Amino acid sequence: MDSLTQAVLGGALGGAVLGRRFPRGAILGGALLATLPDLDVLIDYGSAVANFSEHRGFSHSLLVLTPCALLLAILLSRRWRDVSLARWWAFTALVLLTHPLLDAFTTYGTQLWWPLGEPVALSSVFIIDPLYTLPLLLAVLVALWRPPSRRALALGLTLSSAYLIWSLAAQHWMTQRVRAELAGIGITPQRLLVQPMPFSTLLWRATALTDDQRLEMVTGVLDHPGSMTLERFPRHRELEAVAAGLPEARRLVWFTGGLLDYQREQEQLVVTDVRLGVPGAHPFRFVLAAFDGDDWRPLPSTRLSDVRIHDGMWSTLWRRTFAIKPVLCLRTLQLGEAPTDCLDTAL
């Protein structure tokens, strides 16, 4: 999640645990401590793919943060002896461990068990979601104004936690709808990802992989069943085979679960994480190899920065979310009145 959300979550937890002893200091300290795991973005791991896939790595690992929280609690208990070690550990552990746990609800991927296992990505909330952040922000502001305001903090934490539960329920609902619609036209996807569009859990994007195609769909909580549109994108399996021989491409497969697009652009192999962004506006696109006329030559990975979002993007999302316009074409990020407006196949 974004830094503001992590800060207000840490501040709310800090105030709830130690607000009576440190009325404002616990909130400010919790907010500061909660942002520390994201400082790993300052580390250069040597290549664009490494920087992308190592973020939310060791600094977000429960196996690393748990002993760090205990060590920090011991140090704090020696400085402020009137607060028990158990309460200091409750403070440090809750603030530090909820950071990666919250990140795991997003699509990017969080290595909760680094150096073991694969990244965890529940994909039920967007990286910025005001409906999650606002209750925590208001609670923290109230507590800073009139400390310790533990009831306000408890209410903010309860509402934000309930929103996360709703996001999982809504995701399951939308997933069942997508699977049913695909089954109706005889498609059983190899891989299916259903995740929210920006800023809410009312509008959802589904990405499905078949043998030779990637299918993209948009559906919403306020939609009528059967109104989904289907847009098709070729998978370019021949380029996928080329990438399979590149270590950094294999790293991307591991990090994304294989939800990648492979393109040949200006004699270069460009691999895109299709989980993040939308078609035509994916933020993580990497050049991994160049074609020299006879064969593909590996290159040190570089990230392309040519993402373009049209000026009316936010208005477009708003109108589609509340079904003011029934169709959103992901390929063009344009609204339509009928599935045929996407110039593709309708479900």
C-alpha cells in the first residue's frame, strides 16, 4: 500500500497499544516505524528486474521482522522501564508485521516468507484505496487532537479491517461471476487473476490465460450479470520460448506467477507484467534481449518508462464504476454503450 496508508495504520496501532503512556508519541512513533520496511526501495540490486522483484523482499519478511521487533522491544524496554517488555513487543510487532501483511492484499507481491517460498499477492485491494485509508486517517487525526482517543482508534481499525474482509468477499463474488461467464462460452483458463480497478472495490478487472491468448474483462459490483465484455490479446508463445532461456525472464515468471506479455519492439524483447496497470498503460515493462539478425542476445534489463494515461482516466473509471456507462474497453481505456464498441468479442 502507499506510504500514507502504512503510516496511519502504524500510528493507529501505536496509539491503541501505548496511547495512555505516550499520548501523541505512540502515534507518531508507530507511523514512523511502519514506513521503515519500504526503505528497501533505496537499494540498487543491480538491474531493473532485480530492483522490481527484490522490492518487498527481506524488509517485508515475517521471518526477518519478527526477531527485529523483539530486539527493538528489548531496547525500548531498557530505555522506558515503566512499560513492560510484553507491551513494547506488542507495539513493535503489530506496527512492523502489519506492514507486509497489508501489502499482501495488493497485487504487486510481498515476500512474506523471504528467503523461502513465493511472493504472496491476494490482489483484493488496489495499492491506493481511500475507503481503506480514510477511517484510519480520521482516527489518527482525532487521537492527535484529543489524545489518547482510544475509542476513535479502535473504530478506525475496526472499519478498515472490515473493509479488507469485504474486499476478499467481493473478489470471490467477482471471480465466481467471471468463471461462470467464461464457462458459458467454453473457456477454462489456465490462470485467472481478478483484482480491483483503481481506488475502490466496486469495479474489477479479470485477466485469464489460455493456451494462445490472454483475455481481459471488466465487471463491477453494480453491474447486471451477463454484461461483461471480453478483449483478446495474443500470447506470442515463440517469444515466451525465447525468454525462457533468460535468467531475468525466469525471475519475472517466478515473481508474477507467469502473468506476462512478450512483445518484439524495435528488434528488442520486451516483457511486461500485465497484472499491474491496464493494457496500454502497464507500468512495469522490461527490455531483456535484442535480435542481432540471427539470434536473440541477452541484455542487462532496463525498464521502459513510456506509460501514458489519458487525461480523462479518473472520470472514465468513475462513470464505469457506477454503471453510468456500461462498457469500459481496456485496450483503449474508452467508454462505450455496447460490448461491440470494444471491437472485440462480447460475452
